Amino acid sequence: TASVCKAAVHAGVVSNYLGGRINVVISKGIPLYVSTLANNVSSKLGPLSASLFTFKTSGCYGTLGMESGIIGDGQITASSALQWHDSSGQFHVWGPEKARLKQQGSPWAACLTDEHQWLQIDLKKEKRITGIITTGSTLGEYSFYISAYRILYRDDKQKWKMYREANGDQGKIFQGNANNYQEVRNNFIPPILARYIRIIPVQWHQKAALKVELLGCQPAQLSLVRAPSQSVPPPLSTEIPLTLIETTFTPDVKNTSVKSNVTKDVA
């Protein structure tokens, strides 16, 4: 049904752009379905249901170490960092090392508000990267978040490439956060095989601020297939209309969201 297909997109097992075959397992329902936004599909908060749809996947959804600290501070860099003195004279720096999902306190935030800002994560070696989870500042007094972004990636030898979907002819713009506190997940279909990831804010609210976790696993030893890509285009013009609200949101899905199948860190 259409609802199951949307749930599969929400779960990250197929792309809304490509579609594809899904394997559905029906199991006992859960007491409460939590409202989440993932892959441009919103699931609704819902009460007990008799059944729960789950999907068979590759299992490559382990966290890659931002939240836990496996990724060290020195592996996280940025184009700029917000700095200021508060009214008491205390100096604050929202540096890239603060861009850790679920970390208490301030996030990373760019000092400048232009299309040249970025946050970069070095995984030290190539990983198969299947998804990303983001929040904004998570601080009530600072409603800062990134509402749309692009992804660049490379390994040790490649030049930066911009992520695009299979058969896509343009770099993909991912729908980011709609507020500064709720987590939003996007899956990479096809996955990215890379050591370095850059998140490029395209639209933001007040300031480009971010906390993030990457999902994935170790690459297979045989038959590695890289994600389709394109050379990095010139910097985006601020005059390009990015009408994400009108073009990327899909109808809400009720009682079809799946439990997160995220395992802990992949070494």
C-alpha cells in the first residue's frame, strides 16, 4: 500500500526518488509510535496498534563515533566557529568539536552566514556511510538550526565530490531540521564510500548550527561500489530559490514508523 511504501522511505530502506523492492515483516505493535522526520517523511504520534511494520535491511546502520567520542575532536573541523563575549564578559566559542549528537551544551555554529560554510568529519579510514542524524543547537534560548544541506565526500586520493542519488544529474539537497531540538535522519541511497564527509549548509534559521551523528559500517572487502557523484559545482548563488517546503515534504505517515535499528559504534 501507499502507506507501507512511505514507511519504507521513512525507514531508509528505499529511496523516494528510485523506489524498489521491500521485504516487510509484520510483528506485534508497540504502545506508542513517536513522531519523527526522516527522509522527507513525517510519522505521526500514535497510540497502540495491533501490528508493527519492520523492514529487512543490510544492517549497516551502526553509529560511527560522533556521540561516543570515538571520533576525536581533532577529526572534526569547520570553515568558521561562532565566538562572542556575553554580558558578564565570559568568552564563548561554538567550535566544530561541539557538533556531537546528544552532547549537552552548545553545538557547532558557523561564524559567517554565507553559502561557503561547512563542517568536516575525518573517519580516519574509508567507511560505508548509510545515513546521517542531525539536530540544531538544542538550546532553548538559541533557535539556531540548518534546514537544508548538501553532502560532499572524498577518500585520501579523490577530489571532493557532491552526493547525488542514483541516476540523479544534480547534487542532492537534503531536508534538515525544522526546529533546533528534534532529531532528523536522512539515509544515503546509494551509500557513500569515503573517509571524509563535509556538510554544507544551504538554508538555516538565524545561524547555521549543528549536532550530528553518521551511520554506517566497515566497507565490504569485495566488489565495492561507490556512490554516483559529480564534481563540485561553483558556490551556490544566494539567488537560487530553494522551495523545499513546497517540494520536498510528503504526507504524514501514521503508525508505520519503524523502531531505530541503530547499533553502537563501528570501529
